[in-house]
Amino acid sequence: MNQTPYIGRFAPSPTGDLHLGTLIAAVASYLQARSQDGQWLLRIEDVDTLREVEGASDNILKILDFYGFEWEGTEVYQSQRTELYEEALEQLTQAELTFPCTCSRKLLRQTANELNGIYPGTCRSRAFPFHHEHAIRARVDGQTIAFEDAVMGNYKQHLANECGDFVIRRRDGLFAYQLAVVVDDELQGVTEVVRGADLLDSTPRQIFLQRALGYRQPNYLHVPLLLEPDGRKLSKSEGAVKLRRDNAAVNLHAALAHLGQQPPAELAHTGIDDIWQWALDNWYIAKIPRHN
């Protein structure tokens, strides 16, 4: 029996410079692909053009190249794939799995506390065509979606009770992450998604869309986040220190340590090529901790 070739990907958003938290996800996805003689693709998730920082995409490519990452083919930009997302949206609409939503953020904030942030279904009875400015939501059902994560184990979510109908195209016409990432992973043939644990609870929504569109479901591996001392996720918006060239070896060593790979201390003082060779020879996903 022929085994499906492994295809992985790293998909940063150009909303700022890469930092150690994003490096951890990049290292995990890269090693997982290379350890299986697979392909590693690079996708720039710039679908939210309003949050994009000028020059960030080029800076991401340069720092990844300097840190020794090698990706197959040319990087893909979500901002150039709008037609593909439109086609998927039309398929969902034809299946009556979408509806127009005019709920303002203010209205949603008012109900958030009562419903734990779950969409209250205000516009669920609306149908297309609809001639007022609106977002588009996916209409979820009462199913519980479960999957087995390679690190986090079994994870399940009852979409209606824990999420509600979710936005797939925003009021301003930009496509939401949930739909764009599903379309891209399918069309790029991604067989396993390796990313940070902050996206674990997004996965059931993405599986819901995969099933609705007739797509294959990739495997998933979510790695623990790098946290601030107070327990918050390290993020660009909080001023996380960007990756530099002069401490690349130290940062790669720190990423491997966070991933539970137990790199020897002296490895942080060697060359980048030596670090990657050691990492490939000693990569075991069973060592990745579930929690920080």
C-alpha cells in the first residue's frame, strides 16, 4: 500500500516580526516534516490586510532563511487567493450552511457575558439574497466534533453549545481565518497541521468546514505555548522580542528545549547547521509536553 507523502506547513501572519513563540511552532512543524522525509511549505496568512505591518512578510522570509529553514516551492500569500475562498463560500451557501449576519460588535458584547461569548443566533433565520451590509456566518448543528491530537490527546467540542455559528466572511468583505486556512490546507495537500495550542479550540470549527466542503481531514499536532510570567501567551501585540540574527543558535536551542527535546547545553554555542542535524537525529514528538 502506498502511503500518502507527508506535507506540512508553517503559516505566520505578517502582523509583526517573528518572536520565540512563533519560532517554536516553526521548529516543530519543520522537524515533523523533515523527520518523515516530507515537504514543508510556507504560507503567509495575510488575509487580514488591515492588520498587516508593512515589510513584515519580507522580514519573516529573511529571518526564516537565516535560521536555516528550507521550504519547498514558492511561498503562498492568502491575499492572492480570494477567488478560492469565494468558491468555497458559494459551495457552503448552496448547501444552506451559511446566513447573513448584521449583528454589531456592541450587540455581541452585550450578550457575551450571558452566553459565555457564544453567538446568540440573532440572524440565523435570515436568508440570501440579502441586500444590506453583513457578515456571513457558518450555520453549525448539534454535533460534537472530536479528534485525536498527536500531543494534546483527545479533544472534542460541541459546536452549538461551545462556539455557536461562527463568522467565515467579515462585514468588511475579508475572509475569516477559519475558512481561509481550511481551503489552503486542502488545496496544498497538507497532511498534518502543526501549530500552537492557542489554535486547538479552532480545530473543531475547521473540521466542521472540511466535512461540509468534502475535504480530507489532516492530522493535528498542537504544541504548548510560550507564556509570559503572568501566564499570558507571548504575542506580538504585547511587545514580544523579535528574533535576531546574532542569537539564532541560542533561540533554536531554546525552542528545542521548550519542545521537550532536551538539547545539550553546548549545542547553543555551535553553528545552526549542527543544531538542525542534532534536532533531526533526536526529534521525538513523545517528548513534547502537553503543558508549559
